[in-house]
Amino acid sequence: MALVFPRFLTSSLSLASSSSPRPQIFASSAPSSPMDITPRKYTDFPFVSAPHRNLMVDLVSTMENRLESQLKPCTLPSDVQYYYTPSGASHGSLYIRSGHSSSQVDFVLGSWIHCKLPTGGALNITSLSAYLNASTDAPNFLIELIQSSPTSLVFLLDLPPRKDPVLYPEYLQTFYENTQLESLRQTFEKLPEVQPYYSSALYIRCLTSPTSIMIRINTEGAGEGRMEEIIKDHVDPVAKEALRIWLEQCACGHRSVDEAGKAYLEKRDGLIKNKTIEIDIGSSFPRLFGPDIASRILEVIREAYNG
Amino acid sequence: MALVFPRFLTSSLSLASSSSPRPQIFASSAPSSPMDITPRKYTDFPFVSAPHRNLMVDLVSTMENRLESQLKPCTLPSDVQYYYTPSGASHGSLYIRSGHSSSQVDFVLGSWIHCKLPTGGALNITSLSAYLNASTDAPNFLIELIQSSPTSLVFLLDLPPRKDPVLYPEYLQTFYENTQLESLRQTFEKLPEVQPYYSSALYIRCLTSPTSIMIRINTEGAGEGRMEEIIKDHVDPVAKEALRIWLEQCACGHRSVDEAGKAYLEKRDGLIKNKTIEIDIGSSFPRLFGPDIASRILEVIREAYNG
């Protein structure tokens, strides 16, 4: 999850800098109503707009329908599938399904988090990613929507490469040129509300493909409902097309990988996972959920990564 | 040269689609005055604005002063150091100095081209790049300014990595995090005239570092002289600081490279050079200068690349 977790957002929410060292985060915000801790599951996406929720639900169901026979059920404990801080200010859901040993899918990982902001608004992050194993070198899949206000959305969509495209130009051609992913990226260049988004971590920037969509959508000053319109008319169809390409060309395509290729993939995949935890979610999760919840969630993610 | 040659510009100037198949390119434009074919050298930068010329002259002299004892003189034939089409519409200069065998510098390559456009304007490209050899794995240096009108400039500045940063995170830290190159890139985010620039070739995009500056500056509608102001106040100091970092940390730093590392660098460097010629300058040069001049210039570049 949160392959490119937005440190610019979470740093301002740091628990470490709070006078209250334990999970009573955002103690200054009003206590939540009992409704807020009604058990929720990953596919509820309970705190986001309808177009945002519909997109995520459609992506999860498309992915699961296509890969169903390859995936084991989600067996995470209930306090990982849904977790929240005692104050009720922060909620999250984690969802992992591993692939059967015969599948090219290593695991599929979905997540949402919702954190009330001291300013009165809320941070909502929804993500879905899929990792393939070393029986194929095809790219992974990642989508993430990070909404920090009704008028501000960071949208990340990519098929992150699993080989150095500089050293393997034919890889670039197969998965990025022939698939016309660039035309999806260009869709957003025409929208005046769109600016490029740069992760503050340089390592995270290096993980993306040359056709990755890494943008910040700002609808401040535009009419009400413009963000929902952009999600429905632009984010939704582009994300679905990218997932269709990934399912056909990557998850369900065949690639022959020799022993040396397998070792290369295992080394590179492993490094990415370790570095991602180290520099990204490993520091942002404790800030948002406190050390106890964070260590519970991170342990599960580490297990999936090292599966 | 022209590591990221702008195909969006040169494709509109294609000789291939012209009815005149030989070097009489831009036959529709007015013949040049005799002054236009006065022999010129690389450091003249004769067709660009004063701040643009001053920057390039300063960069070349800074690089040559620092590396002087390591570089052989430029021994290119005079019709490569300065070349032009019979109509006088297109001029160019190429400048290459190889490093001595004891140096970490493979070669330094400078170039400018000036092509009259059918629309009455001109395309001016100035570039300076430096390639290190396999005795070090430190990044190369590249700067390129592509001016297609008085109000439109593409500015490319990078220390292109020579190893996959995903697989070598300590490489990223040494050359990109510790050097604070990111702060140089961020300088341009604040200017309203600046937009990101994407090479149309995905392979070229993959060659850049996470702190590369790849921007298009558009001053249309701004006051006269705004482009020169941006070059003088922003492009100039940033380019000089990047060159200073490169000279200190890369060209004159020490890195130990074992035999396996050397083989990796030679393979990756070689691939980049071959692909760059194949997809980039190999197709743009014939379009701009016709097949005869292009083959003369490209042969020299190929020799430098494979030397």
C-alpha cells in the first residue's frame, strides 16, 4: 500500500511532535460518534465521494473477478482488516490476498485510511496494488488516490517496472510503448486543474515508469462538484483502462524467465519492498495511527512482502 | 549531444516529407546573407541571446579550466567543427575533446545548431555534455537549451545516472540526495512560465535522474525580455551550480569500481549511446541537415561514443 505515501501530508500530522505520546491522537478534535467505529471492510470505502468510491469498488471487483481462481481468500485478523484509534479520529482498512503457488500473482493489496485533520477536514487515502512473483518479469500495478481536502487530490497510477528499462529496452517496448500507456498519461495534461506531483523521496520517484501518472488535481476556485466530475470523467476511465492493460498484458500474459532473471527479479523486488517500508510507510503509519496500531499493520505488510 | 533531442520540433522540419530530397532544405526561406557562412566555432554560440550565450561560454570555460590537464585537444575536421547547408539556412558546430587514458573523463561533447524555420523564426539548440569512463560509476553531465521561438525554451539539465538507482540506493544517496540537487530542480516550480517537458521517446525519459530538470519555459504574453531575464536569473545560476557539483563530486571524485562493476557500466553506457543514436539524433539530424552532412556528423559522434 501507499507505495508513494505522501510525506508532505503525514509530516504535518506527526504524532512524534504531539505532546500526547500515545494513540490519543488529535485529542483536540471532537470525539467521534459511535457510528464511526462500526466495523467496516476494505470495499466499503466509507469516507470518500461517490465517484471515488465507485471507481475503487469497480477496480477491486474487476481485479478479483479476473484473478479469482488464482487468489487465496483474505485471512487477515479482523483488527487489521479494520482498525481505528481510540479517539475515533483515524480509521483504516487493510486487505491482502495472496496468489496460489501456481499463479503469477504474488499478492494483491488494498487499503484505505481516513484521518480527521486538526483543521476540521480529513485525509482520505485509497489504494490498490498488485505484485507479481518472479515467475514473470511483467510490471506490477498501482493506483492511489490521496485526498487532503474536497478540492485537492493526488492521483497516482502506474505499472511500476520490475527491470531497469535502460538496460532492457525491449521490456520498455513490450509493456509501455506497445500498450500505448502514454496516451493515458497525456489525458491529464490538458486539464487546467492538473499539476505534476513529485514524491519527496527520490527513491520512490525512481520506482515509476516513464508513463506513470503522478499528478495533483486542484479544483479550488472551480465550481462545486468539479473534483467529482474530474474523477468520474477522467480518473475513472483512465484507471480502468490501465487495469485492463495490466490484467491482459502483465498478470495474465506469459513471459519466460530463466534462473538468472529470477534471481535479478527477486533481488530488485525485495529491495524495493524493504526500501518502501523503510522510507515511506514505516515512518508515516506511526505518525497517523500511533506505534501500537502501526506495528500491528506494518508486521502484516512485512509478512506479505517477504511471503 | 542532444541526449534528449526534441522530436516534437524536428518532426515538423522533416526533410523526408519535403518535396526537395537533398540539402536545399527550407528552400522557401530567404537565402542567407554571406555573413551566415563565416566560419564559426563551438564557443561562438552565434545565434542566441546574450544571457544564453554567456551561460554556455561560462560553462564550457569552467569545465575546460577544471579538466584541462585531463583533456586532449579537439581534433575534429573543420567541416565537422562547423557545418552548414548549401542554402545557408542551417548551421551547426560540433566539439569533442577526449580524456587522456589516465582520466576518468571519457569525452566532453559540445554542440550548437541553428536552423531557420519556414515560419520565419529559427530553431537554436545549444548543448554541453560530459561522459565519464568505466573507471568510475559517477553520473555524467548534460545541459541542453532548445529555443524554438523568442518566447519558447526547453531547458534540460541533469546528471544522468549510470546505474539503476532502484538497485543501488546508496548511489542515489551519494549523488542525488547528499548533493541537494533537488533544491535546484525546485527553483523552477515557482515560476509561472514553467511547465514540465516530456520527451516523446520513452527510452530517453528513462535515462534521467529523479532530480533532472526537464522543463518548457513559455514567456508568451509576458513582457519583452522576460525570457532573457529567466535565463539570466534562474537558468544560469542553477546550471552553474549543477556543473560545480558534477565537477567536484563526479568528474573529480574517486569511486572504486571492481571488474564486475566495470562490465556493468560498459554494457549500460554502451546501450544508452547506441539507443540514443538510433531513436534520437540518428533520425533528427538527417531531417535538419540532409543525409550527407548528417552522416558526416553522426559518424564522428559514433566514433566518440565507441572510442
